[in-house]
Amino acid sequence: MAAPDTRVFDRAHFAHMTGGDAGLEVEIVQIFRTQTELWSRLLIADAPTPIWRDAAHTVKGSARGLGLWVLAEACERAEELGKAGAVEGALVSQALTTVRASLEEALEALDRAYAQACAA
């Protein structure tokens, strides 16, 4: 079995952020998963720029706390486009597609790491 990609999910960082409290980690993962349902609906190029930019900013902060580095970087790139006033549809659409794909990848990594604990 391949080693987990710590760029996708840095479990050691997350454990550090929670003080090693496994119960807290599970609770945060469950909250993050619930929040992603809302964020996914906001991370669309057709939404007004402040909406998707603010959603990207929020996801970025959460991702950094959990050690989801690839997701945080994708969100940062999208947020920077929004701050720069980028309105080119294809550019924004591509950035937000990358954010959503990174979000899915992050959720899969969290599911692998916490599947048993979250099912309990």
C-alpha cells in the first residue's frame, strides 16, 4: 500500500492542531464534511465574485487547520483571482474546478483516515 500523500492530508499537522485529541479530530472532520456541502454550492464561476471568493477564503482557512495543503493552495489561487478582479470566465471556472476537485480529494483522504471513527 502506498504511503498517504501528506500534501493532500497531513494527519500529523491536524493531530498537532487538536492537541492529539482523537475525539476532537473526528468532530472537526464531521463539521468540515457538513460545511463542504454549503461551500460546494458557492464555489461556482456563475456566482458573484464576492460569493465564490469568500467561500474560497473560508475553505482555505479550514483546510490549513486540517493540514489539507493541496486544497488550501487551490483555494488561495482562486481567492487571489477574486481579489485581483479577474472576471475571465474560463480562468475563474478552471480555478474553481480545481478547488472542487481538491475538495473531493481531501474528503476522500479524510474518509480513509477516519472512516471507522466517523461511522461509530
